[in-house]
Amino acid sequence: MANVAVAPVVPAVPEVQHPIGYGSKVLGPHDLVGATFYIACNVMLASTVFFFVERSHVPKHWGTSVSVAGLVTFVAWYNYTYMKDVWVTTQSSPTVYRYTDWLITVPLQILEFYFILTAVGPVSGSLGIRLLAYSLLMLVSGWLAEVDILSKAVGFVFGMLGWFLIIYEVFSGEAAGLSEKIGSAASKKAFNTLRLIVTVGWSIYPLGYAMAYIIHGGGWAPNSYFEAECVNVVYNLADLVNKTAFGLCIWAAAKSEV
């Protein structure tokens, strides 16, 4: 009897289940997360135009601060043009673009405190360096955790430490002491509002992180699609509140001295 060649049995490869909308270049009608990316992108662009137009309508000594507000929303808008496309096409978190945004915009926002305080008189350069270092500790810890170089819990702890150090500096540290000497009512109000935003407004970010990665992700469904939905909606809404509100606070203080 002749030998009959038998074809090797190739095991079936399970079909990868992608989220609804994966691979599309068009925002789907039910993609609420994608909608928040587009809303944030549009608001950042509108805010940028507003701040740069208004720069010429505020007192000269406020020009740098209003320009920084415009730069913050401009950098955010530029990164959001990529973030929204990453989400719509892949239905996954645009983590790298998110942090390339924050690594520029957050230190710029922190420097607003420094610029306001320089109106009082000479301010030590070490204060600005400390504020920048704290903001970088907060951001780098979060980034390393979100790309799984650090555990989510460790990244959360170090990120919170950086945030708490910033809060301490503006409420009880050298920055707080200098703020007591601010003679301008507008500058003093701006400083107090900015530190309120850093305390209350910025709390949205760790709440979203904890809800997605520690409470939910650490429990029944780590690395799930819901995890990505949750963290991105919270981050997008937090950016809308904080970046725009931060700039409007500076602009309102400047306009009150016109």
C-alpha cells in the first residue's frame, strides 16, 4: 500500500477581539471617549487663540504670564491632534502623546507661581528648581507606571509625593511666605486661585488613575478596555478644566488691572 502524505495539523489561531470601532479613521457615533478627545482638542485651540489675542490687551507686566497660558493650551492642542487619532483608530490609550504633553505643560503651569512671585522682588532660583523637580517626579512616576516599568501602586505613591510637595510649597513653604508680601490685589488673587486649582483641580488626575488602575484594574479586570476608557475620559476632562481654568485665572487677574 502506497504511503499517503498527511498534511500537518496547524492549530487554529484564536481571532483577536478588538473593541468596536477599532481600525476606523472616523469618530463613531457611540464613541463617547473619542468625543472627549475631540472636545478637548477644539477647546485647547480656541483657548490658545484667545490667550494670544488677549496678550496685547493686558498690562505689560502680565504679558509673560498670559503668553505662558497660551503656550500651555497650544502644546496641549498639538498633542491632542495626535491623541484623538490614536484613540479613534486603535481604541487604546495614547500614553506617550499624553505624557509628552504633560512634561511640557505642567512645568509651564508651575512656573506661573514663580512669575507671579517675581513681582514682589528677587526670588531665589532654587524655588523654581524645586517646583520643577516636584512636577517632574509626579509626571515621570506616572508615566513609568502607565507603561508598566513601575507597578501601578509604586507609580501612584511617588506621583502623589511630587504633588503633595508642590501643595506644601505653595501653602506652607517658601512660595507661600513670599505670596504674603504681594502688594497687588490682582496678583495675590491669582496666586491664591492657582494654588486652589493645583490642589482641587489636579486631584482629578490621581482619582482617575486610582479608579482605573488600582480600584478597577487591581481587582477583577486589569488591562481591560474599560480601564482605558475610564482613565482617558477622566484625563481629558481634567485637562479641559485645569489648562483652560489656569489660563483664564491669569487672564482675569491681568484684565482687572487694565
